[in-house]
Amino acid sequence: MADMIVVKLGKKGQISIPKAVLDALHLEGEQWLIVETTDDGAIVLRPAGVAPIELYDDARIAAFLAEDELTPDLAVRLDAAIGALRRD
């Protein structure tokens, strides 16, 4: 998008991003943007990735660790598979 588009800053400090810009950048309404400024006075808007955060209590962490344990049966099978690869 090489064309320069001029927008007006509203009384409350808000701007509207023209539809052509939104379409070109595949942005939609209600999307979060990161606002940055540069030393030369530019204002840069970037799409923000917002992801949900899950907080884990001790019980949930213990469940993760239990699922991650190497069972004796799996250890035997893993040793056999590694041994077979080393022989090849």
C-alpha cells in the first residue's frame, strides 16, 4: 500500500482507520493493536496477538508431571528402538 492517506485526529484523540487500509492489512473491527512511537515522531500500529492465559495450581502441575513420566514399559520399548537404530 504505497498511497498516503490522511486522517484527522478527533477531539478525544481518536482516529478512524480507513476501510482501504483495514482491507489491505486484513484487519477487522474490535481487533487489538499495539501502539509504538519512534524517535522521529512516527506512530506505529501493529496487530496484537492476544491469547488466553491459564494459571496452574499445584494439583494441575502434578497432573502434567504425572502424564510426562516415562513408564517402565515405555522405557523398555524406547531402549529397544534406540538399540535398533544404533545397529543400523
